[in-house]
Amino acid sequence: MQTQKRSEHKENSKLWWDERFASVKEGTFLYSKEPSGFLMNYLDLIPTGGKILDIACGEGRNAAALAAKGFQVSALDFSQVALERAQKFISSLP
């Protein structure tokens, strides 16, 4: 993970997250493009084809993985920058 410069915005505020996501270089991810290992380990507990709401979806790594497994996914984040990055990431997938 890259080193972040100190923000002038309150930690975990919308502006703070916008700034964090905006600081990530094109083609890279704040965390990873791979879905959460925890999520994937417990995926079998979710009914097949179930509806999932991914709250604080960030760059969309979990939403993309869940959709690829056949789930109906709605993803949201209060960072517009994160949502734009998620849309770009998901659009790039086969």
C-alpha cells in the first residue's frame, strides 16, 4: 500500500475518502482488485442468486466478484470518486 500524505479533512469523512481514492494512481487500487478473502471464505452461506447490498463498496472489488458468481448486487459508497473508480473497474471486466 502506498504512503498517504496527511489530509486536511476529518478522518473517514466523505472528503477524506474522496481524497484517498483520488490519490491512487490510474490502474492501481487503494486496497486490491481481488475480493476480500473473508467474503470469499463465507460465500457459501449466501443463498445462490441472492440479492446483496454492498455498503461502502469502495472500488467495487467485492461487488464485482459477487456479480461474477451470479448474485444480484447493488453497491453504494458515499465517495463519488470511489464509485467512479468502481464503475470503471467493473466496466473493464470481461
